[in-house]
Amino acid sequence: MTGREQDGRGCRGAQGAAGAPAAVGEGRPAVVCPRFDGVGSDGAPVRLGIMGGTFDPIHQGHLACAEQAREAFGLAGVVFIPTGRPAFKRDRAVTDGAVRLEMCRAAVAGNPAFAVSSLEVDRPGITYAVDTLRALRDHYPANVELFFIAGADAILSIARWHESAEVARLARFAAATRPGFAVTEPFKEELASRGAFQVDYFEVTALAISSSYLRERAARGLSLRYLTPDPVREIIEARGLYRLEAPAAAVAGGGKEAPWTP
């Protein structure tokens, strides 16, 4: 365990001795999400996890990674932020944001340390992570440290994102590694060349699950049971998502979008 991980034990967590972080006031619209809008309002140091992604669909691998990051770094909670119109996936149809939000909310409903934000889905235009991190940094006081959770093998692609140096300034990174993954010196050197990225690594249970694998199985009429939470599976089945002839209302951009292809 690193020194950063050990320090996280002293932060005020969602279920720590000091109690849960304050939720947004009743009747007042949430900026990020009702459960965690008030994090850091008491001035105590606290860490908040951020997990972005298309979540098309969300699956057990996402949830296990978020839970293990929460434990490893003493996070008060984890906010899942589905992308709106992701810049890097403009070449394929993406399920409508409202549907992906519904699936994410269904997936995290049983975990009081998890919440979902519509911040990116509500934003018009192409989605960039730097805009979301700026919004989060503007909302939360300085005593809230943001931890962006991602796979270690994805960190270099993040370092190539739009305004990557600013992304590095706005958040720390919790990089999930699988058993046997090696962080090489060339990896560290390239990362350092792209910004002052602060990265803490943690090992997660190896789950060979991906959203594209689930979409492929659904397109073939195969079961998604045990690959994604049952409430998510039920939404996929009820809406006929990811079938070769996807319902027009479920695809971003309407019926003119092509059905999902691998």
C-alpha cells in the first residue's frame, strides 16, 4: 500500500465515524448529484471518486473497479458520469444518454457509496472530460480531492485527450491494474511528457468483461445474466437494446443512426 493510500484512511468517508457527507438541500437542484453535492462543506479533507465512461452498458467490471478504488484510496464515494456525446465515439451509434443514465442508476441503487450524475448527458455538444472536471472543480471546495478512476492501460490514451495538461491539473488518477500488469519506465516517461499527471495504481480483481462484449452477446440473443446487474439486464431486455435492429428511440440521434456494430 502506498503512502497516498494510507493517508486516505484519515479522510472523511461516506460511512466513516464522522457520518455521511451532506446531501443537497431538499428542493434545491443538484449540481453534480443529490447524494454527493455537499461533500466537503464542513471543510474537512475528503476524497471523491469520479468514474466516467460511455457505460453502454454498465457492467460488473465497472462496479467492482469502483468499489475497490473506493476502498484502496478511502474515497467518500464514487460518482458515475455517463458521457453525453463522446468525442472519441462519433464513428458509431451510442445508446441515448437518458437510457444509459437509467441503466447506471439501476446498477448503483443498492450501494450508498455510489451515485450517478447527469452532468455530461445534460451538456449540449461534444463531451470532453476537461469540461466536466472544470465543472466539478468549480463546484467542490479545495478540501475535496478528485480521484479520476480509470484502467492503467487507458491512462496513456487519457494523456492524449483534449487539453490533457489541464486534465492532469484538475484531478488525481486512480489507475486500476490487473494481476501481472507492469508499469514500465517508457510508460511513465510518456505519461510525464504529456502533463503533470499524479497517478496512484491499485490492483483490481481480473474480470474479463467489456461493454462491447455485452453488446455483442445481446445482438446474438445470448444471456447477460451475471455480467451486469439484473436491473440493468432487465432494462436491456425490455427495451430491446443492442439487437441488430435497435429501436430508433434508444439510439442517440434517432432512427437514422446505424445499429451497433463491433
